[in-house]
Amino acid sequence: MGRALQVGFIGFGGIARDAHMPGWSKLKGDGVAELVAVADVNPAAREAARTRFGLPPEMCFEDYAEMLGKVDLDIVDVCTPNCFHKDPTIAAFKAGAHVIVEKPMTVCAADGEAMIAAGKKARKLLMIAQSCRYLPSAQAAKRASRAIGDIYWARASLLRPRGVPAWGAFTLKEMSAGGPIYDLGVHILDWCLWMMEFPKPVTVSAALYLELANKKSIMKHDPKRYTVPEELAMALIRFENGAVCTLETSWAVNAPEGTFSCFLSGKKGGIDWNWDSLTLVREEFGMLTNAKPQVIPEAGQASHAEEVYDFVDAIRKGKPSPVPGEQAIVTQRILDAIYASAEGGREVGLA
Ligand SMILES: NC(=O)c1ccc[n+]([C@@H]2O[C@H](COP(=O)([O-])OP(=O)(O)OC[C@H]3O[C@@H](n4cnc5c(N)ncnc54)[C@H](O)[C@@H]3O)[C@@H](O)[C@H]2O)c1
């Protein structure tokens, strides 16, 4: 085995430390890849890189451009707030690294196109960290999808009755671009599109609501820090092949319980997926039958480590990106259209 792949982070906050690092730490133990540098504007994040992960002070940078100029990195893991995904990704490509970037890809489709173009120019892989694809139930559902035929209707639902984030940049439009659609909807929408084999979206009709989040009884956040336009969103997405997807997502809604699920209706059967369970619905022996796996391994944070392993495997074997920008840009275009449709109060077309 050659030299371990040299890994640097841009943005070393919660998701980097608690979800991505277990994957990179395991790969270090295997001699495959090792964390060598971190760039974060927050001194506390750089301190964590030193104390928790043993990086020498000179490898903890405030400015990512300085890190990219001084350290020869094979992989850059971008875990900054959404509005800072594009520039660090493009800079990392220019520095000759492969890039894994947290979801959502970025804050608008035009930025996503620029990220894809930069990766192509550098001949490096771009992976969007859509961790839900790596849940054990999701992998099982993908295998089972062969049995349900062409999917013509998908219902994607990720509702939190009460779950407005009171931390981080999630509620700040200027940092995150949007509310639960960008935080949660992007997970479940990517999941559905992946199961549907990414049909081409042609129209979107959407509505956004902000009715509850700023009520005193619900609010745990600073109201001045709630600048996104929605706490609840729903959308109907039509595809060129005639299929439709209905999407609903919230941080606050007066619903009896939360959801984290997709129902897929195919021409030969259906799949009812929850993040931790799966039901395959088919006509068997003249009966409509529900089949459930007896065991699905526990999910936890392991899906984030799995995505890291898959990315490194693709790099080492010269395979395509497991979650390429060309897929994430489809989701990004739909997100753009959701806000345009809701703002205009009408269905919008996608070019
Ligand atoms: N896959 C998931 O389930 C999941 C869960 C949570 C967050 N995320 C995504 O991860 C990203 C980060 O979220 P988080 O929860 O870790 O946020 P966070 O606030 O905990 O961490 C972000 C870090 O980026 C740093 N930062 C900001 N601007 C920077 C810059 N210009 N250069 C270098 N560092 C910079 C901040 O100082 C902070 O330490 C977001 O895009 C979010 O959508 C994904």
C-alpha cells in the first residue's frame, strides 16, 4: 500500500468532528487516509483539532487558502455552512485535491454548476455527502427497488412537529439559503431521486409556511436569528417521464408525530421506507403482500463514516464519484424552483 491519502478539512464544526471524523479515524487506523490539516475561522474548532484529534498547531489554519497553499492535500472535506460550500470547493480543486462537501451541495444551481466545472477541469472527484443513502435501511431499499419496476409516484416526508434548530446557521437565510428544505428536505429529496434513478424534473409547484416557529411557546432560538422564509414546505415535482414526487418537510407543524420516510409506488410493487425500517409491497400468489426484513442493522452516525469509505474507495480504484455533482445539481435546481414557485404562488418550469 502506498502513502496514506492526506486529508484536510475546511470547516471543523459539529458534523466534521462528530460524524465525519469517525470515518477518517478508522481509515487512519487502516493506513489508508489520515487527517493532516484543518482550516476553520473559529479558534474553538481549531483547538478541538489539536486537543481531540492531535493535530500540531501549525497544521490548524484560520484561512483555508493558506492551508491549501502550504499543505499538499489529496482530499478536502468541506463542512462549512451552506453559503461557504462553493468557494472552498473550487479552491480545493485548484489546489489539486478531491472534494467531499456536506449537503446541501450549495445555495443555488449556478454555484453548483461552477463547482462541477472546477472538478472536471481539475480531473478530481466531487462527492456530495448525502449520508441518508448510506443508512442500512436505504441500502436495502435500493437493492429491493429492482423488484418494484418503474417508480411513477414518490412521497417524501421529513416532518419535525417541534424541532426548530436553536444552534448553528440553519435559521439564517444569508448563511443557509433556506430553512427545513435545505436542512432536512434535501436529504429526503435526494433519497427519492436516487431511488427513482434521477428522472429529469420539468415543473415544481410549492408552498411555504411560517406560522409557528416564532411563537413564544415554541421558540428556543433568538427571533432575530430566524431569517429563512419557512418552517414548513411542500412541493409537487413533475418529471419528464411522467412520474411525480410530493415533498413535505418541517421544523414545526401541528402533526401528531414526526416522519422520516418515503413511499415509492412502482409499476410492479411499492417500497415504504423509514430511516430505520423497510416494507416491500408486492402481489404474491394473488395477494397484496407486505415483506419486511427481519434484521436491519442499526443506523446511528455510521452512515457518515460509510460515505467517507465509499469516497476513498472510488478515489483509490479510479471509480466515479459515489454521489456526483451531476446528481446533486438536479436537487439544487428543484430547491431553487421550490422558492421561486412559493414566492410567485404558481407552478414554475425547469429549463
Ligand atoms: N449530513 C447531515 O446529516 C448534516 C447534519 C448537520 C449539518 N450538515 C451540514 O454540514 C455543514 C456544517 O454544519 P455544522 O452543523 O457542522 O455547522 P457548525 O456551525 O457546527 O460548523 C461549521 C464550521 O464551519 C466554520 N466556518 C464557517 N465559515 C468558514 C470559513 N469561511 N472557512 C473555514 N471555516 C468556516 C465554522 O467556524 C464552524 O466551525 C452544513 O452545510 C450543514 O448543512 C449535514
